[in-house]
Amino acid sequence: MRDLENWTGCKTPENVRLKGRFVTLEPFNAASHGQALWDALGGADAINDRLHYFPNPAYHSVADFIGWLESVQENWRTLVAVDAATGSVLGMASYMRIDAANGSIEVGAVAHGAAMARTPAATELHYLMARHVFDDLGYRRYEWKCHNDNQPSKRAAKRLGFTFEGVFRQHMISKDRNRDTAWYAMIDKDWPVIRQALEAWLSTDNFDPTGNQRQTLEDIRAALIAGERTDR
């Protein structure tokens, strides 16, 4: 836990570029990323299915989609995932609900294109964003929230090491329907083990020659936690 005796708050995330082995995260730029992101998320034929649990209205054109992303940048910091090998746009995620004074921030509006889903690139995106929050900016709390019916998002949060904190019933109205919101978070004291597990999972040693994982992220993290308990 951060020492609060001399606490002065955190910096607000700025337009930072985060480079990994599988992906590079770039600040959203409409001219550079708009059309490519629209295409990566399925374009008019599939993007609204992919963003099914977003509280946004349906998008019928790339201009509508880009206009929305541009409009939220006043309060968000959207990062676009670009394939480190090919330069192709793969997906996006945003820093939001930024409370620098209290050291709390959320990752949200996560959308992985088909080429990114269930790949090491998707995991690395979240590793890079969490590492920047905790190690570079000194935040105390990193949140993940989703529609309580969104089972893939809930599984992803748990896999990455977020702790379930409860359900906010009737939290909002989304697409003219009630939304109960599941809340997850990791805090600074959780981060060292979560980071070590993510780095071990992403390492080249954890993948066989065909690209299959040797150990799951959950198993790696559980072993690290068990080891910590044994050492006490």
C-alpha cells in the first residue's frame, strides 16, 4: 500500500506509447486509427455485436463511431492496440473514471477485434496498461467494471487478477434496459504478484513451438501466492 503520509495524488495519464512484444499501444488518433479500428472491430456488419454490452447506441457508419471516440477523449485516454509485427490495428481499451487525487482509475471500453481475441496480444495489452498505472503513475487502485450479464468480461477480469467486489444493482440504463454492473479491482499491494504472473505467462518460455501455453495465467499466479504463504 502506498505511503499516504506525504500523498500528493497521481498524474493523469497522458498520450503515452506503450511497447510490448506482441502489441504497441498508441494514443487514439482519429486520422491514424479511426477507419482501421472500425474495420478491426468488424465494421458495419459486426461492430455492434462486438460492442453489445457497451451502453452506447448502435453505430451505422465509421463517422459515428469515430465521433463518439473523439467526444470521450476529454475524460478518457483511449489506447489503440497495434500488432507489433505487422502494424495492423487490433483493438482498443481506455483509461476512464480517472481520479488522480485518490489514485483510482478504471480500464474500460475494451474491444478486441477478431484477430486479437484470446491471443497473447490481448493479455499483453492489459499487462502494459496496468504496469503503466501502478509502476509509472503510482495509482493505488485499478478498476474493471462490466454488465453483470457479460460473462466473457467477468472471466477475463478474474483471469487477469482482478478481485470481484460486488454488483451494483440498477446501476444504469443501457440500450433502454436495466444494467446491473459487476465491479472488480486490483490494488497496489496486489500488483507485484499479478505483475510477476503476467510476465511469466507472456515469456517465450511459456509457449511451445506451436504457440500453445504451457501454464495458465491462473496457475502461475496461484503458485506464486502459495509460495509467498510458504515463505512467511
